[in-house]
Amino acid sequence: MMGEKQYYSEEEKLSLLDSYYHSGLSKRSFCVHHGLCGTSLLNKWLRKYDSLLKSLPLSSDQEASDMANRSKEDYKDENAHLKKRVKELEKALAFSKLETEARDLLITRAEEYFKIPIRKKSGAKR
């Protein structure tokens, strides 16, 4: 898909660059989405306005521009790391639930064996 517009004002270029940094899209996807003729045009603008864009506060959230510059491999690595971490946390949660059940069972058996209340009753005295 080739863009029909050949000339962009400085304001349009800067607006598109700001959109690119906030989009999280790859350069190619961004160019297709916005009808730019190709990534070489976007790269040219990035080089030209790089120092200007760094000095302007385009976003209060630096992560947005960081995300736009990440490769697919970075996303795959992070995704794999996060999936591994989720599995670890699920395992830890399951273990914690088992500990709680074991503790409750131990308290219940102790209350039955010693015939004394161990757990606090609701509505404690003041």
C-alpha cells in the first residue's frame, strides 16, 4: 500500500513521529497503517528529528517510546520469561494453599484432641 501524499509539513512529520513512538507498532506496520510510502521515509524523519524529539517531552511515560523500539525477539523473550514467572507463582500459590489447609487441619485435630478452642472466635471481647 503506497501513500499518495508526497509532501508533509514539519508539524505533520512531528505528529506522525509522536504517534509512532506511542503506537508500539513496528516501523513497517506503522507506515502501512498511516499510508506512508515506506520505512525509509520514517527512518529519514527519525534521523532528522532525533535530537529534537529527545529534547521534547513527548510523553510522561518513557515506557511507551521504549516499547516502540523493541524487537519481536525482545517481546518473545519477555513473554517466555513472564509465562515462566506465572507458572512459578501459581506453584507457590498452590503450595501456600496446601500449607494453609494443613495448618487448619492440624488446629482442628488439636482442638478435638485437647478439647480446647484454639481459633479466635468472631466478635472478640473488647
